Amino acid sequence: MTANYIVSQMAVWEVSFPGGIGNDNTKWRALIWAISESLLILSVAINYLPPKIYSGIFKFGVVIMMLDFLLCVIWLPIGVSQTYGFRSAGDVFTMICMSN
């Protein structure tokens, strides 16, 4: 799942991938596999670090989560205001999507 999320950013940044994106493309599947294996190696390697470093890794993770939260609180409203604008609470909670 994490590898799929990472490569999904390619669509956001409008980066084309040779052969297209999908499960029928062998190169695409190899890329997903390589990213998944890299993340697995990283997670296993962290377990071999000295225990004194665990505190630093935890603090780094907390800082990353706080940065993500602050960017969502600060930059998300700015980005929304420059595109389609905020919707009212009535629009958000009372709109019913009906598909035929």
C-alpha cells in the first residue's frame, strides 16, 4: 500500500511512466516491487540500530507528523481558497450523491 501511495504521486506531478500505469505493465510492477522491498529493508534495518537511537527515530517521526499536520492546517485552506473555494456546512453534510 505504501509503495502504491508513493508512486501515485507521479500522477499528481504529471510524470509519465513508460508503458502506462497498471498491473499489466511489467515495468510498473517491478517498480512497485522494488519500492516495497526498499521499505522492507529500511524497516528491518531500523531494528538493528543501537537502542539509544530509538528515541531519536521516534522524535523524528513525531516531528514529521507535526509538520504534516501544520501544513494541512496552513496550506490546505490556502490551496482551497485559490481553486474552488470552501463549501458551506450545508453543502458538505446535506448533499446526496445519487447514481443511476
